[in-house]
Amino acid sequence: MRRRVAFDVSPLVLEPRGGVARALGTLLAALRARADGPDVVPFAPRPGERASQHRRRLVDAVSPVGFDAFVSPWSAFPAVRVPVVVTVHELPFVRAGLVEGRLRAWSHRQWLAADVVGAARIVVPSVATRDDVLSLHPEAAPRVRVVPHGFDPAPWTAAARTPRRDATPYGVLVGARRARRKGVDVWRAAVARAATPRAWVVVGRPDGALGRALAHDPRVRVEDDLDDAALMALVAGARILVYPSRSEGFGYPPLEAMAAGVLVVTTTAGSLPEVVGDAAWTVAPGDAAALAAAIDRAFDDDALRATLVARGLARAAAFPPARAAAAFADVLEEAVAEGPR
């Protein structure tokens, strides 16, 4: 029986569009491509509509008469009267402390507690996130499902075939808007310790003193959040991508760089070892000295580059969207069979 499922697609229309939007867009396309997939009905916020108004509208629209289940791409979800599947992407405070502040950590705890009580299934993108959820709520184990995000490397691999005219090799860092969680301060300390000055492009403008310092650094070009085509071109033209995250629930940027044939330097935070495998150079989160050494070698060691780029191209193909969609479809069936909580 084909299920009719309502999806909150807020991440696809809200700015800036990050990893949650990429994951959701990939999942929806793969579900729609399945011959036996659910009938996906998207609900997006209307122009000018606040989040609270959007949720109230969903409560009225998603009824048991019209839908078999509701999917939220966030931990927070409206009080609809059908089985709910939520996604908990990560819980940064569990391993990395208050990297997003006390209010954000409190909100994460409240949302998760509501999920444990009210969601038929809780989807997480990694074993690391599952372990974090169960460290706080072991009673949720029967309803937590690990479904790694799907990733299509083809657009990124195609971007790497476009000829580049950049005369100076550069490194790229993405996600700098969430500077503390993404370890931008650690990267800056590492750059200061590196043996050779490098050119850098930073995507996302950090707030406060760090943002002002980057804006006045002649070695750094700061870009506001880019559209997909511009980001692909930027990453594909880089010598390395550095992703010094302190917390990660999955991590698209390393896979994107690998698909574009770019060497990746990242950390062992959260899910990253699950995602990158042996295809990236990893250091401990927060270790500026180790990151500086990795940056120097990644720029200059051609043998290392050849090895890791080859591994990266293979690793980027390890998360086929069709497999993610099949696993998610199974979760939807479980949720419908259990019914609303």
C-alpha cells in the first residue's frame, strides 16, 4: 500500500541552506524515484510566515483522514494526529560542551525529550548521534534508527572537470557562520602556526571579533553563503578543504570535497570518522598544532595527495541516495504500523 506522507520542507526554503537542506533534498528526490515509494506531500513556510505560524498550519493540515505519517527534518515537530518521524541530526553539547551556548543546549534537551515521548521513530544520521541520544534517553532505543544521509557525488565530480584559472593554490574552509562549533578559531590558530603562509577562502561570515579579524587578513577571502554552483566551483578549485569541526552529526562538506578530487583535513569529532573512513587526514578536535602540521603536509606532499584523493573519490560514492531512501521507507512503515503516540 502506498503511503501518503506529509513532509515539513522548511530547510529547502530557509536561508542559509546548509547540510540539513542538502540531506532533505537528496532524500525527497530518492523517495520519489522509488516505484513503491511514499506519496510525498511537501509543506513549506509561506512567505513571511513565522515558524510558530507554520507549525500551527501543519496541525490543521495534517490530519489522519489525509495522511499516514508526518516527517519533520528537525527535532521539533507540531502536535499532529498521525505517526511522526523526526530527525535528530546531532547533540553538540553531549561531547563538545556549550559550543552553541546554554540556550541552544537547553533547547536541544527539550526537543529531544519531546521526541522521546511523542515521536513514533527518531531517525539519526550516524552511530555517533545514536549513541549521544541514548546516553541521555536509553529508553528510546527501540525507536531510534540510524539512516546515514544519501550523497550524490556526480555534480561535484563534474565541477572538478571545469578548467581552473586560479594562479595561487588555496585552501577552503566552509561553515564558518557557526564558528565555534565548526572550529574556525582552531583553524585560525593552526594557520598562524603553519610553516608556510597560504591563501584561504572562508565560506560563511563569523560574527564578532573573529569575523572582523578575518575580514582584515590579507591571506583570507571571506565569502557569504554561496549558491550550489558557486560553492562547487570554489571547492573543486581548492588545494585542500579543512573542516576542523568540534561536533558533527554527519558532515557533507568532506564528502563534497572528496567527490571533487580535493584532499580533506578534518577531525575525529562525532560522526566524521564514520563518514570519511580512511580517505581524509584526521586530527583531534581542538588540536591547533596537529592541524597546522596536517595543513602543511596536505599542501605540499603530492604522494599523500594522490593516495587520499583516490580514496576520497571512492568514499564519496559510499552513501548512495537510493539506499538511504530504502532505509527511510522502512522507517516510515514501522511508524505507520505503530501508530501515533
